[in-house]
Amino acid sequence: MKKSLSQLILFFLFLLPSLLIAQQRLLISTIQEDGFQHGIHFEKEVSSSFFLSEKIKIVTTFPTPFIMLSGYFEKENFNPSLFFRTFSSDKNQWSEWQPLSIFTEGRTVGRTVYVGGEINSATTYLQLKSNHPIDRTFNLRLFAPGFSKKNQTASTRNPSDICACTQPNFEGRTDWCPSGNCPPDATPQPTEPTHIIVHHSAGQTTSSDFAAVVRSYWDFHVNGNGWDDIGYNWLVDGNGVLYEGRGENRQGAHFSCMNKNTTGICFIGNYENAIPTAEGLEMLQNFIAWAACSKEIDVLAADFHSDSNTNLENVSGHRDGNGLPNSCSSTVCPGENLYPLLEILRDQVSILPCYQETVASANELLENESINIFPNPNFGEFQIKWANIEVTDIVIYNSTGQEIKRWDGSDFQNSFFQTSILQKEAKGIYYAKINLKDNRSISRKIIILP
Ligand SMILES: [Zn+2]
């Protein structure tokens, strides 16, 4: 009894006043019509070295799969380290402090932008802190995308005249933002892509509602970064669904201030940590095949890119822009687990029949050089014969781009080669990719009859 009485006295002496102080610093923020923005100030916490914001109460007025957390200072290169924590009604406790990362994916004129990513929709309080005194307002932005309607119909466009690869079905803007609250750039800058730039979003990799994720990127790019529209031309999710962002032949905001003559596709997720899904990669490959073929971009070549003033691989990752003459940022995008796959995607697209029919490869044979496969068609037994070239290796792929067999250069003493290796394979179309010592790579179709 005595003990509980002393606890009660302690409560009134110390805990209750501190609760009251916390209540006085409480700010009630209702997220209505998707977004909420509020100016935050930091004050030194008594008896610690931290500078804390008020506790922000969050009330969402409609169900939402998550809340996107971002914010900015109205000054460039003003980048004190910030942290945030959340109190959610489902866990009934404060989370650990987590870093609010500085956005480095592109230029944000007049702003230093921070991103916390998707936070729990059951969050009821949010607090920020810094290790340093901050003498200016932090503009906190919270965006609740709401749940998307299911069973959207995917859009298609008229097939391009010049391209044999069909455009993959995609979700257009009216599919991922049916409310019309994510309007396109009113004055888009047209551009003719010569290069395809692959990104990751560095956000959450899995979601039950990727259309909501795309809406939240639109809000972050437009209202957080101050851009004219969502930065990417296209996005693909882990389920293999393609989304039209800015769309084709429009200059986006994704390649470190070198956006002219590029189209940017973002694989939603963080591939520094996660592994890209097979479905997402398949769609990325189909997209690259269509984009390259419809714009006659040679996926195996590195052509001059005027905005970066560099001979740039025609299919590049965002990080390939690091350190180039006109680059304005440095990034690990598209992540350690996605970036190395670009090499395989280029190779696989290069041997797709639809691509080969359309794009004149830079890797062609000269007049006195030859590669012949005979008989072709065949029943699985054929010869590859060549003249006036130095072959380093031969790789056989099936029609979906899977490697079936590889021989390295040491197997070839003569310029003559015979195999029955495909005899047991099913009938169908195969491709031999013949790599030459001078780095050219020649593809030839092999047809196996039943
Ligand atoms: Zn990127």
C-alpha cells in the first residue's frame, strides 16, 4: 500500500506534468484530400543533446494502405541528419528512431528533400529529432494514397509501325490515379530517347497496392521535390505490372540532371537489399525490348549521349551517370542486386527475334567475314562454320532467353565446329550468340524441327 502510494505521488510529481507538457506540444493533423503539409520546428530537449519536434497527432479520414512520409527545407545543401519515430495504435508504443534519408536521386531546386518512405497506416503520432540545432522550418509532408480500386483494365497503344516487339500492357495514369488528383505536367518537354535508364525506387519492395505506391511517388516528386510530374517515364512492380509515369518521348526527372534523350524505367522496391522478382524482371525485359525496338536503340552498344557528353551504354543503370561531366548527383540506384542483371537483360533482349528483326545491330559482320549454320533448319544436329573472325565463345539460348549451352574459346582450334548438343532438346527456335575477340557479338537463329 505504501509502495503504491509513493508511486502515485511520483506520478503526480513527475510523470503527470511531463504528460501535460507533451500534450501542450501536441499538434493535430488531419490528412484530408490525400495530403498534409506542416512546418516543423525543433527545440532542444532538456537534459539531452537532442533537438526534438512537437509530437504530431495524425488522423487519417479514410482507409489507406500506408502513409508516405517526406519533407524538405527550403534551402539546397542544407542537410542536418534527421530521425523520426512513430506511435501506432496497433502496436501501442513508439518505434525506434529511424533515419529520415536525404533524397539524392536528382536535383531539387531550392530544397533539401528528405524521405522516410511508407509508414504504417495505423500511425497516430509522429516525432522528429536531430542531433544539431536547426534554425529553419522543416516542411513535413504526409500523403495517404487510400486504397486503389481493384480490377483495373490494362491499357495498350497502337502497335508501332517499325517495331516487331509488342508494347507490353500497362496501367495508364487514369488507372493508377482514377481520382484525377495526379495531373501530368501541363507543359511537357518532348525528347527522343537514345538511352534507356533503369532505376529502383529505394522504397518498400512489397505492397498489397502498388497503384497506391505509384500515386505516393507522384505526390513525393511533385509536392516534395517540386517537380512538374512523377520523375520516371515508366514503372514496373514486383508482380510484373507496368505503369505509365510521364509517358514516352517526354523528358523526365530521373537521371541526375542529364534527362534529355532518355527514357527512365523504375523497378519499384529497394534492390540494395531485396532480390528482384522473376515477374518484375520479365516485364522489365519486355519493356526494354519494346522501347529499344520502337526507338531503334541498339541494346548492346554504347552511343553518344549529348546531355551527359559521354558514350554511354544504351541501356544503363542510374549509377552509370555517377561522375559524368553534367551529373548533379551520385547514387547506388538501381541497387546492388539489380544493377548486375542489366548485362543479362541486354543480352537477352539482343537475341529476341522481334528485336533482331527491327534493330540493325552495331555488331554486324564485315563483307569478308562469315558465320554459317547448316543445315538450318535441322533436327538438332548442325555445324557452325566461320571465316576471317576470331571466336572466343558460343552461347546457345532458347527463345525465352535461357542459356542452354556455352562453349568457351579454348574448345575451338579450328574455324569449324560440329555439335549434336541440341538433339535432345525440344523442337523450336534457338539462338547462337557468337562472341568475337574484338568484343563484337553476333546472333544467329537456329530452327530445330520435330
Ligand atoms: Zn534512380
